[in-house]
Amino acid sequence: GDIETEETISNVKLEDIKDYFATYWKPNNAYLVFVGDIAPAEAQKLATQYFGTWKSGEVPKPTYQMPQPPAKTYIALVDRPSSVQSVITFAAPVPLKPGTPDVIPASVMNNILGAGSTSRLFMNLREKYGFTYGAYSNLSSDRLVGSFTASASVRNEKTDSAVGQFLHEFNRIRTEELSAQEVANMKNYLSGSFARSLESPGTIANFALNIARYNLPADYYQNYLKNLAATTPQLVQGVAKKYVQPENMHVV
């Protein structure tokens, strides 16, 4: 099921697992990434040795109706009288695909809005008002459909106030001019994080995988810092207006 329960887990049989494996685990539906001190010829030899007999086959490609944001923001409420806090989530699908020009400005924007302990949401809902231990947002790209989410767990009696402050920050980043210093500080932070991430072979492997999966330019990550540096406050606010839509969200 889409929601795991004891019943749905108990319904899974060994044959179901075998059928799933036989249906989806195909070399034409897989990627093999090497990172390290290895030549392409040696990588090819190893791949052939260990996977050469793996047979290709047709893999089902289900189609789904494209998710759409609600025509108007609404609140879906699950009342649990025994709960000692409220868990609030804002969510909406967004048309943000990997490698597109909006991805880097969108990352800068979301980090300013709610991606860490110095973000606007955190500083507002935790530091200013004390509603929660932390408030965050996430803006993710995907080749099918991206998503924007924001969430916090707050004191019960401050639920409505917290919702109001989330909406306030959503509107503020869309309408109030961003300072050049705030954007520059975030760009510096992201530049440093990117440089540190290159120390990990796993990061390099993910970059290679992303280039293959999403048909990105071969030099996409080589140009990342240059494109990040070119991000302006106007670009950041532009993606906020495009992907943060306070009037068209699910509020749970």
C-alpha cells in the first residue's frame, strides 16, 4: 500500500518479492558508476566479467496523472486530542526539473527561506516566537514532478499562529526585495558546501549518475560554481514567485 500498515506488510509474500525483482531489475534499467583510480578499459572488463550474462528485458513504465496544486489553499485537519503538539506540513507539486536554469537560484532561495538553523522560517518560528524547536522548507527537483514542502512541530495552542507565520514568510520572500548581502552570504555558504562535498567519492559518483539519469551537460557540475556566482537577488525572488505559491497549497 501507499501507507504501510501491519496488514499490508503481512500481505507481502516471497513470490511477490521474486516477481518484483524479475520485473524491474534489468541492465537496461540500471547504471553502473566507477569512481577512483581505474581506467575505462579495466572498468569495462570488470563490468563484463560480473554482469555480462545479465539479460536485458522490457521494464514496465507506468503512467500517472500529473499532480496539480490545489486551485485554492485549504487545511486538512486530523484531530488527535491526545497529541501534545501539532505537526504542520505545507505541500505542493512544482514543475522543477533537474538541470534546468531555475535549479540553482531555487536552491539559494530555499536555503534562505527554510533549509537550516539560520533560515527565515527557523529564526521566525523558533527564535522570535518560540513556537517550535525547528521550522524548515524543502524545494526539490525531479524529472517527473518536483515538490515544495515546509513543516514544523509546534505547541498545540500556537498552531494557528504558526500557520500564519509560515504564510507570512512565504509572502515575504516573494514580495520584499532581498538584500544583496543575504543572497551573497548564502551563495558563499553553498560554494563552500559544494567544495567540501567533492572530498567524498560518493559525491562524485552521484554527480556522474545525475548526468546520466537526467541527460545533463557533461560539464554541468564543472560550471556549478560559475552559475551559482551569477545568481542575483532578482533571480532568487523570481523563483520564489514561481515555486512558492501561498494561494495554492495543501496544509495538513
